[in-house]
Amino acid sequence: MYTQKTQMELMLRETEQALEELEKMDKDAAIYKGVGQLLIKSEKGTVKEDLVDKKETLTLRLKTLEKQEERIQKRFQELQEQIKASLGKKEGAG
């Protein structure tokens, strides 16, 4: 099962690859954009703008998830230390 972070990383890679492929295409090449189950003919500039926006959004979401992950790990370590300290005091008193 994919985590949110893994999904974001995968979507970001796919978006970056789509942008790379788009750059290789001629200016007036026929480009189709997936909308639901349909493929709609679009202009290269419009598709590029959409992909750049999507990349920025995914990058921001990924950074947010990474910060949340760091905070959770830090809090976990703090709680772990508190538990160890509490258990150590009980063993010393018992």
C-alpha cells in the first residue's frame, strides 16, 4: 500500500517526465490531455502551464508531508525517551 508521500513522489516524477517529453515536441504538434476517460486536444502552451502548476503544487505538498513526518518522528523520539525515563525510575524505586 502506498503512503501519501510515496504517491506524491510518484505523481511528481510522472509530471516531470511529461514536461520533459512535452519539451521535445514541436510547437505545433498535436497534444492530447486526459480529462477523465476522454482525451481532449490541447495547445502545447496550455498543457505546459497546467503541468508546471501541477508540479509546483505537488512539490509544495511533498515538502509539507516531509515536515510533518519530521515533526512526528521527533515527537515519537521524545515520547520514547520519556517512557524510558519513567520505566527507569520505577525499576530503581522497586
